[in-house]
Amino acid sequence: MIGFLFRRLGAMLILLLVVSFITFTLFQFGPADPAAASCGQECTPERVEQARIALGLDKPFFVQYLAFLSGLVGPRMLGAPGAEQVCAWPCLGKSFQTNENVTDMIANALPYTVSLTVGAVVLWTVVGVGMGLFAALRKGKLADRLIVGAASFGVSLPIPVTGLVLLLVFVGTLGWLPFTTNAIRSPFGEAGFFGWTTNYLLAWIALAVLFSAQYVRITRNNMIETFSEDFMRTARAKGLSRGTIVFKHGVRAGITPIVTMLGLDLGAMLGGAVLTEQIFSVPGLGFTAVRAATSGDLPVTMAITMLAAFFIILFNVIVDVSYAFIDPRVRVN
Amino acid sequence: MLSVKNLSVQFPTDDGMVAALNGMDLQLHRGETVGLVGESGSGKSVTSQAIMGLFKETRAKISGEITFEGTDLLALSEDRMRTFRGKKIGMIFQDPLSAMHPFYTVGSQIAEAYRVHNKVSRKAAKQVAIDMLARVGIPDPKKRVDNYPHEFSGGMRQRAMIAMALVCEPELLIADEPTTALDVTVQAQILDLISELQAETNSAVIFVTHDLGVVAQLCQRVVVMYGGQCVEQASVREIFTAPSHPYTRGLMASMPHLSGEDDRLTPIPGSPPALLDLPSGCIFADRCEFAALVPDNRCQNERPQLLVTGEHAARCHGHEMSLLPKTIKVGA
């Protein structure tokens, strides 16, 4: 197990390096000129050139890339020659746009995205898996048909539609919930758990509608398949109670694909939910990434891309490890 | 102790009702081993699952009568039936690998079967599981109890399955083709084990199989099934030496002989009945070489009754009217 983890971590580092290199390279071919963008409206060619040197964009591609990597290993120097400043480790550079330290920007944006992710994941897992299991137990009956129908509907609702409708109804027309505020970043702040929940609730619901629908389908299909397994008949033949048969024998055996999907979705969500953050004005990673990418802000784009990749790879490893806990047949090797 | 009378089981499908059982009859006495034989789709497994009550709360339509020790099992609710499953009626399945839960240890699965029906601690139940594994001949049961099914060999898995089915010492054991998925050498061991344990506990056994050799070795009585009915039942000796029903005769004739000069087997012509659309007459009529001997097309028009003569029963017009040729001795 330890060896397995080390191997996975090694592979993870290599993958991150590849991701960073690709992002860095792609940026070179982009239309944005960060130097021109950073020096503002009244800009002379001389000042653009100065900005280019200050941002380090005058140097060859590989030198720039290595300088970026050096910030991941230790502190590095940033700024125009003669006016350099120390950027503490882990240094992801400074924003071309706002001159803010990218590490700080990320640290600032991450709690919003985590808040959004945690609530949404809990909501869609409970609703999606619960309804999927219920539908499987009522296979072919009215409840099953209704749930499957609702899921087909939910899965085809894009976030912008659900999000805007929810906002319009619950914030606009009914006024039951406040509009999302930047002030609440976590359930541990002044607003408390309740304030945090009401702040993110609509965004969670918008995400949960889409994701629950997928979880209903995968759970239902998996459970129906599991319920028809021979060992389920054995469980019944032993005289076990319905609850034991369904949960201890059925759910335990059919849960693996759901855990896989959950892990991958969690990883992807933590990298920033672009649409949801835009619509609900949550200044998380997705929100920041969109702004950075559209304004040619290379350090911020790099940082968020790598962080997103990191989360996805990390949760892949977590899923693999969790298999060993779920299925003893995986443990053997 | 067990009496199945005129049992019918139908499954609704998109194409209509599939009649899996059409008036099945079966009697079983305490301590007796009965072989339930017939080809695939003849209703052997459906019969055993119906006795277990596994069609309760499904869409299957059941009619007829299943009486076990004076209790009408068909009338029982799922909850009341649970007190019979595992405790009074145990069941062994065909493929022990798929019939055991892959994520729980063999020991915990046996202990679970014991704990449903007996109020004992986890520790005590584990000890019961260890003892049971030892009884079914698993070496080093103390260590093996914590193994998972995939860590057992096929034969050991079936032994463990038997341990699970017998841990509550049921009065009736239904073995649904328990040796089909095993090597021939292991098959013999499992058969020996079942008869040994049966002798110890004096439980009755329904042995579902399509292997007549196994029947000859293990059973006292045979029930031959065709198209969801019992077409003939008799002692093993009678079935092998004087089969009455043309289908049973066909089965005997299709068995390979060790001593025969003729290498070719004699198949029964035609194919098994379509359970979606059963004939109104004898279900075997269109494959029966003797149907033409019966006058007035009775075989085509009238479903024969199970005619009981002493210990021997058969469902055949030709047999009833004594029109069939005398049976030639089959086998050696």
C-alpha cells in the first residue's frame, strides 16, 4: 500500500509538470499581450517595453518556464531589474493585471470554491443516491418512472438556466433568500453555519439538480444490476431482513461505481465551477480563472489550471485507495 | 414433511405470461433424498425457489399449494417466511463464487446466517462458523474463517456454501445443482459431504440436477420434470429399470453407456416446449414417439393427470391406457 501511494505520488508530480508545460506553451500562442494590457490606456511603446521587461516576458520561453518552476521549489525574485522583490515560497508569480501575489489570490478564492463544492456534493449525493436507490427498489413502478423521468429532465437542465430561475424566484420574486455575498467564505465565520448555508443554498441546488440526475441514473442502474446478483438471492435464502439485504449486501456491493464518480466529480468541482460561480457571483477559483484567462493573466491562469489538475489527480488517487477499502479482491495485490 | 400440489408459477414478460410451472407436484418425507431432474427450463430451479418463498413480493403469479410441516408456505407473509428461510429450509446454489458476497469473509457470511436465527454474540457466532467449516472439511478453519470467497478454491467455496446453508441445521436442504460448476473429482467429494451431513442431521434433501448419474448415487426417489410439471416420480430403482413416461425413457436412452458398442447417443427429438404458449394437451406430445398410439388424439387435446400406482406415478395417457410397449432394461 505504501509503495503504491509513493508510485502514485510520483506519477502525480510528473503529470502536474506536463500540465504546467502545456498551459505555459499554449499561452505563448494566445492573442493576449499581457504587457500592453498591464500598462493601461495611455501607453507608449516605450512603456509597453518597460512593462514587458518588468514582467519578465522579454526573456526566452524556456527561461520564463524555468523561472516559474523555480517558484514552486523555493522563493524567487520578481519585478523589473534593479527593483526586484522577493516572492516567498510557494511562489506562483504576481498577477499581470493587479500585481497581487497569485498565491494569496488562490488562498483567497479557494474557500469560496470549497464552500460551493462541499454543500453541493453533500446535497447531490444524498438526493441522487437516495432517489436512485429508491427507484431501484421500486423498479417498474410509478415512483421509479417518476424519478427516472425527473432525472432525464434534470440532466438536461444547464446550470445557467436553473441558476437564473432559482435566483429569479427565490431571491427576486419571493425574497426568501439573500443574494450571494462575498462576505461569507466558510461556516466558521461571523455568519455561522446558517448564514453560510443560506448564502450558498441556491448555488448548491443549481449544481445538485444537474448532478443528482446523473447520480440517480448511475445508482439506479447499478443497484438494479446488483439486486439481480446471485449473492442477493443467497442473502434472502438465509432469512435476512429486508434492510440487511438491501444495505449490507446490496448497497455495499453496488457502491463502487458511485464512489468513483463522486471522487472524479469532487476533484473537478474543487478546480472551480466556472458557470455556477459566474451566475451566483461567487469569487472562487472558477470565477478568478475566467477573468485571468480573458485578460491574458498568465500566472493566475497557470496557478488555477495546475491546482485544478492537482485536485483531479489527487481524487483519482483517493478513489483508487478507497477501492481497496470497499473491495477485498483489490487488496490482494 | 413437504408437499407441493398443483403448483403453478407464471412470470409476466413483455411477450406475455411465461408459464414456468404448470401444476407441479412433489412429496418429500423426513430424512429422504429426492432428485429433481429435467432439462434446462423444465422448472427445477423455479420449484426450489418457490419452496424457499423467493417469489414473494415479485411480479410472479403463484397458485397451488406448498405445505411444509403443516404450514401453508404460500400463505405466509415475507416476514413470516423469513423465519423458515435458513432456519428450517436451507439452500445451496449452483455457482458458489457468485452466490457468496464478494466483500465479506466466508466466516462472517456463515456467522451472519447463524445470527439471524439465533441470539448469540458475534464472537460465539464466529466460533460456530469455525466449527461448521471444520465439519464440512475445510482444513485449518481457524485461519480460513477470515478468508474471502475469492481466496477459496471452487470446491472449498461449495463446502463453505454448504456450511452456510446447514449452520442452523434446517430440516430441509434444497441443493440447486450444487456440483454443476465443479470439477468431476470435486463433485464426488461434495456429494459425499452432502450425504454424510444428511446422515448426521437426518434432514431431507431435494437435489436438483440434470445429471442422472448423481441421482443414482445420492437419491432414494426421483421426480422427473418436463415443461413445468412432474411427469414421473418413482424410486431410483424403478426409474432406472422401468421408466413409464416416454420422456423418462428418452432421458435414459440418451445417457451414455460405458459398455455400449454404439458410440452415438440417442437424443430426444424436437426441442423443449415454449413456455409462452403451452399446448392444451400433453406438453410432451409433439416430441413423443408414442403419442400416435393413443386414440382420438387425446395426447394433443387433453392434459394427462398424474396417475399414482403405489410408489410410482406418471403423467401419460399412453401409460394410463397401457398402450406403451414394455420397457426394455436400460443401463447396466
